[in-house]
Amino acid sequence: MDLLIGEFNNTLDDKGRVSLPSRFRSILPGNKVFLTQGGEDCIWVCPPEFWEDLLQKVLNSTSIFKASSRVVRRRIIGPAQEVEIDKAGRIAIPQSLRDFAGLSKDCIILGQLEYMEIWNIDRYRNYKGSTEAEFRMSFEELGASAEAEARSFIRGLDPEKSRE
């Protein structure tokens, strides 16, 4: 299975287009992707199958009768755009999404396994700096969890029972 991984510096052109990394283009099925606001100040670039799965998750976990659900729907579904990848491997990012992510020139495209993120380079650097402590703590917790599961496996115990 090919995964969208890697960090690529790129530039937005005067028409609001950015070239997707060739490695990513070779993995994507077809010539269209879906763009929407990401969870932070970035744009999510979703292949069609991932987009369909994401929509189902949003629809199955939200209700139009709950204010918090409507917020999520408005941030993910409302601004979404289907865009084509042109023959040069570029996508045109709508102005509303460029404004949301603060994209003007230099950007970073991050692979996130099943989807991509496009960040303004300065916002991404600030985000990384502001989440460094959280990353280190999560990294330690992930390591401890993996070690505990490995010890349980080696002992031949069910990991669920070893947590008791």
C-alpha cells in the first residue's frame, strides 16, 4: 500500500496554484482531490476515497440538532471544494481556503498517510514550536504503551488482561 508521507517545500503561484509532489501524484487515483479546512490553520487535501470516508465519519458522528456538530460540519463540509489536478500536477486553491490557511507564497505540503496538508511555512514552523512539549509527552506515552504491549506479547498474555 502506497502512503502519502513526506514533507515538501513548495510555492504558490500568482494564480493560487501549487504543484503536488510527483511522489504524491503517482499514488493518487485519478485527477481530482477534495480540499477543505484542516483541524489547525492548514488545508486538507483528500483523495476521493478518503474524502468519502471522512464525510461518512462526520455524518455518523454529528447531528444537525447539536451546535457543536454544526460547527464541525461548517468547518469541514461547508468550505470543501473538489479540484482537478492539471497536466502540470498543480491544484488551484480557492481564495477562501488560501485566506483560511494564510497561504500567499511559501508553503509546506505534508503527507499524512491517507491525505495531505498544505501549510503556510511560517504558520507551520510556529505550530511545530508551540506543540513541541505536547509532542514529546505523546511520544513518551506512545513508547510506554508499545513497550507494555510487547512485554505482554512476549509473556504470551492478552494485552487487554495485562493492563488490569
